[in-house]
Amino acid sequence: METMVRKVVKLCAWLVGAAAVTGVGAASAATLAEDADTVCKGLIGGADAVKIDSAALLAPSQLAIAERGPTPSGRITPANPGFCKVLGHIDPVDPKAPPIKFQVNLPVEWNGRSLQYGGGGFNGVLITGLALPPAYPFDKPSPLARGFVTYGTDSGHQTKQGEPPQVFALNDEAFENFAHRAYKKVRDAAVALMERAYGKKPEKMYFMGSSEGGREGLTMAQRYPDDFDGIFARVPVINWVGLQHAGTRSGLVTMGEGWINPAQVKLVGEAVRAACDKADGSDDALVQDPVACKAAFKVETLRCAAGQSGDQCLTEAQIKAVNTLHATYTFPFVLANGLDDYPGWGVSGEDTPAIGPTGGWTAWWLGTAPPAQPPAPNNGIAWIYGAGGIQYVFARDPKLDVTTYKVEEHKARLLEVSKLMDSTDPDLSRFRARGGRLIVLEHMADYAQSPYAGIRYFESVERKLGKAETAEFARLYTAPGVDHVGSGAPANVDMLSALVGWVEQGKAPGDLEVSEQKVEAPSFAVARSLPLCRWPAWPHYKSGPVTEASSFTCAP
């Protein structure tokens, strides 16, 4: 035990230096006391609804790279220091509802801060808090290695193998936990654990989430504005009801002749680049201003001539499908916060290769086969999520034929779900007033959710609170060419340091820099970099290598 503690102390001494390099200054530090193992094991138990099932002191671990993974960052298991791994659960009120499971990681040497990780998709798996957080550079020490307490939750249900991910939504408590209660309950449980382990509460609390986790981050800012000091929401699925319906609509229009095969997806991707790549002054196979490109690109230019078909053109049904994807989805009634629509998807990155959730149209919209009922594994993820959402969340009829679903017949349920799930409330005045800081990042080649939803939300906050007032506490960045999970273009940036610097030192971030890194340890070499511009600016080419951020400048 003494040998291990000495190793931990040495490692933590190195991490203090690493923390300074990565921009995280020293807060009021604490340790798990001299006998960390005893302190750790002493956390087991619990008399109320919060139960600690296990607690074990783990030795420092080394960096590991997997040969394969669903995303580039998912292949990386970062090096971690000695820490107390705590597993627990929160009992449900409804005995038919599942418990909320959570994991809290307590470093032997604590920097006084904590970081809650968001989930993804419909959750249903335990978020451990041990992976790299969203957009995080591959070569930086993990948040835990930097001295943060990290933690996450399954959001109150576990998905079983072979079961649709939305089954849990048939239980009201489980669905409400997924909507917002689980993250609040686990946040409070983690604070109590920190107080028990270190003798004090965290001085600063942070939240980082992507996709569903991004929605969770915005949910915390809106519903629980006193709970977090800094929040990073990447590609947040905030207009959730709209997304599920728009995604299903985009799938329905490809059920027959509208389905577009992978070769035709490549045709569209190349046509978009041909129309827009050089608009910023560079020829780098990247559309820097996708908003202007969406207005400029016309899919009709790919229409098949009379009597023609094949991989080098699109039929009328396929053109209709693309225009449906790009078009706004409108509801016949108003949902939460006055919204009655969902913005259409943008252009660029259509042919980003599909590997799991990584990729463009084939990964998210089209799959490798037309939509099936029930959704099949080779369908686009948006169809699997959307059609399943219609069945289990909105109609609450697992056997429903989605082609017969009518929004008007489920208005009451849609309004109920929208109130729970749609993190679209623009009134962040309480979060701002208590000193909270928010960073939102949208990927402009995202086909899991429309980046225009996040842009529209940010602009609604500016209208509600004022542009100058919003700039005091919130930032929106847009990354061209990047897919939902961070592939296709430079996407890695240390938002944790940006948040800490803003919250604790008042250093408001300006334009940043994103990098595309090779998943090759230990250097994780940068293949190319770009400016990450504050909305509504885009990178414009000046001169120099197109692989270097210094060759570009941010301008509207």
C-alpha cells in the first residue's frame, strides 16, 4: 500500500505540472487522507434512497489504444491516476421503474473541482467518467488525471441486448429520469460523496456532454441553474420532439424509390464540394461556409435525364428525399417554449464514411438498406431512433405501423414529452446571474441532429437576454465539415480548460482552434487544424498550407 501511495504522489506531482500546461490552475486541493483505501471502502452503504454498492481504490493506469472503436476518441483509454471508483444506485419511487445507476471517480489528489459527463442516444449504459470528454484532444491528460472528480449515470435505465433502446419510455418515472431528474439526483449524490471523502464540497462544478449529453447540459442550465459553474454542450439534441419527428419523416421518404445508395451519396458529396469548396479562397475539399452553401447548392442539378438511371444521377423520388431532409418540419400545433417546427439539415459531409455513429448520410440517414419496420440494424440510426421513438415514446404502441402515425392523434402526449425533453427555454437569466458560463459547439456536417437547431436556440437566448448580455456568459462555435461524433474535419479542442479559464479567471474565450489528430500514441500527431470561429463567422483562407489554422482567419 505504501508503495502504491508513493507512486500516486509521484504521478500527482507530474499532473500538477500537466495541469498548469493545460490551463487548469490550482484550486484548493484536498486528498483522500493518509489511508485512502480505508476512506474509499468506508463510503459503501447508505440509509436513504442513495446506496453505494461498491468502492475500491484503483492503482494508476496507463494509456491504451484499441484497434477498433465506434469513434476515433472511443478507441482511446486515457491514463488515470490512483482513484477511488465508486458504484452506486438511487432507488426508484415507482417499484416498476429501474434504479438510477451512477459511477463517481474520486482521485487521491483532488483539485477541488468536479466534472459530470453527459450520455448519448437514449442512454441505457453507465457513463463511467473515465473516457475522454467531448471534443477533448487525444494527447491531453484526462480530467481525472488533472485532479477532477468525474462522474456519470445510466440516466435511470439499462438497455438489454437485442431490445429497442426506447423500451424504458413506457414507464413514466424512467422517462422523467431520462429527461432531467437522473442528472440532478446523481449530481447531488456526487456532491455528498465528495464531502464525505474529502471533508468539503467541490468549489467549482462542470458539465460536459455531446448529443443527448449536450441536451442534458442545456437542461441543467435551464432547469437547475444553480448547480453548475461551467457547461459545455456539443451538438445538443435540444428540440428533441422535433428531431424525432423530422428524422422519421426523412426516413419515410426513402422507404421506396427515394432511398439513395452509397455510390449516389458519394455523387452528392462531390457535387456539394464542387459547388462550394473554393468559396472561402482555398481548395481543401472542405466547405467552410455551409450556410451559404445550402442556399447555393441545388440537388436538382443531379437529376437523371429522361429514361436514365444509375449511380451517376438522382431520380425525382431521390431528389424529393434530399429536399425533404433539407426542409423544415412543421407541427400543426405549438410545442414547449413556443416552437412548432424543426429546422432542416444542412449540406456538406454527406459522404463521410460510416463506422457506427461516425459518418454522414449512410451512417445516420440512409443506412445500407431502405428503412424497415421494425427498424433493422442496417438502417440509418436516425430511423432506428425516430421510428422507435414514435412507437415507444409518443404513440406508446410498440406494434404501431409508423407509416400510419398521425401527429394530430397524439397531441397531448407530444406536449407532455416536449415539456419534459425539449431543452429550448431561452431564459438563462438565473444561470447568468449566478456566474454560470456556457459553451455550445455545433458540427456543420452533422446528420444525427440539425446544427441549425442549436444555432437557432443560441439566437433565441440573444433575443431574450440581449446580444451583449449573452456574450457575457455564453459562446456558440460552429465547426465546418465535422460529423456528429467529431470526424470528417478538425474537431478537437480543450473546452474544459476554456471553461475553467472563463469561470475561474474571467478569461472569456474568443476564436479558438480545432485539430484533427491521428489515433497514434503517444504523439497523436495533428493532421490538420482550423480556426474554430464564433458564430456567425467562418474560416476564410489567407495564405499558406491549408492544413494549418494560421492560414485562415475568422470572418462572417
